[in-house]
Amino acid sequence: LSSADFAEYMDFHSLRLFRKEHAPKRLSYAVRRPGRSPEGSVSVEGVQVVQTGGSGGSPDASPILALSVHRREEDGLKSMRVALDAAVDVTLVGERYLHACVLHQFSSEPPRSLRLVARARQFSSFVLLVGRIAPGSRFESMA
């Protein structure tokens, strides 16, 4: 029994535990402007090595299950500020998503690798910000 087996077991039961509207979903989203075709996609994938019978294995990646909350501007959201440099701030408004997940592992195994995957379609682009929200609705970059 490995932590991947246990995680699969827990994922199955998590889907049955919650009501349909609150059940965990795969963390993979299309990036689009309202009324337009997708510009690309963003996902968080869990990576594990699958043994192929030989000496090594091949990496297998799939979007993780996560609890998500979606908020729109009509919900009374405050704007968020992002500093581009010491003199320039950009104010962001619009929809927001909050995600949470539980990652299972045994103490004898290394933690599951996660990767953030952002893909833009041909001739399209989008900006992806990774960081945390600091006091005062200010976004702080992780880079």
C-alpha cells in the first residue's frame, strides 16, 4: 500500500462525502475573457512516477482534486493592488477563486510533487501572478 493508493481511496470518498455543489473538482481551468474562446489553461498537477516494468518509471501527471470557492464582483469584493515596480501599482478587479487541497503521504515516502502548468493557445497570451495576498488587499509576488 502506497500513499498514492491511499490518496486515490480518499479522493473517491471525498467525492461522496460532499454535496454536489461543494464536492472537490480537478484543479484545471480555462482562461478566457467573457464571451470569448479560451486563451489557454491553468492547472495544478500532482506528479508521481509510474513503474513501467523496467528499472525506471515514467512520470504521470493529472490535475489534483481541490475544494474551490468562486466569487464575483457582485459579491462585494475589494480591488487588489499589484506592484509592478517601486513607482507603479496596478489595480485588479473581477472574479476570484480560492482553492484548498489535502495531500496525503506516509512518513516513509517523499512528498508528492506538484507543478503549476499554464498553457496559452497559439497567438494568445495571458498574465499569471503567483504569490500571496498581504494585508490591505495588496498582492505580493513569490518571485
